[in-house]
Amino acid sequence: MKKYETVKRKDEFSDIINNGHYVKNKYFVLYKKKSNNKIPLFGIAISNNIGNAVIRNKLKRRVRHLISQNKNLFQNSYKYIIMIRKLASDIDFKNLSEEFVDLLKKENK
């Protein structure tokens, strides 16, 4: 995931979460909203009560890697916010990857 592909501003996050469409499972909540960009943009959100900074950063790195691996499943001209839930810290990367791909396929239906 490149720097130009990220959503960083708080007002953009709020707009996507409040006005966008979402799908969820036990490990993630995926919000999406139409935008005028030609490429998909991504934001990752994780709560402070999930764990210490090491655990949160590890989960964010994993999600960034999953986004890079599965870019073909994201639609162009959309902004995405991926919220990581607490249960995501309890499973291994292989299962996390399978759940992420299942969520993306569910979102694209």
C-alpha cells in the first residue's frame, strides 16, 4: 500500500464511516464510499483497547499486507476504511487472510 493510496484526514474517515456502505465479520468492519479518484484509497482504524502499541502496529502491518495482496478485489473510485476488531489479534495470519478475502468477496456481491 503506497502513501498516495491512504486516507489520513479525520473528516474523511468520519465521512466514509457515517455516509458509506459497510460489511462486517468477526474480525473486520469494511466501510466504502464512492470517490472521484481513479484508484482505491484505504484507511486503517484500530481501537486503543485492543492491546498495546506493539500488537496494534502488528495488526496494521498485517492488514496493509493483505490489502496489497488483494488489490484486484477492491473497486476503483472508492474509498475504504478497514476497522480491525479485537478478535483479529487472537488468530494466526493464514486465518486472518482467509477471513479478509471472504469479507471482500461478500462486499463485492
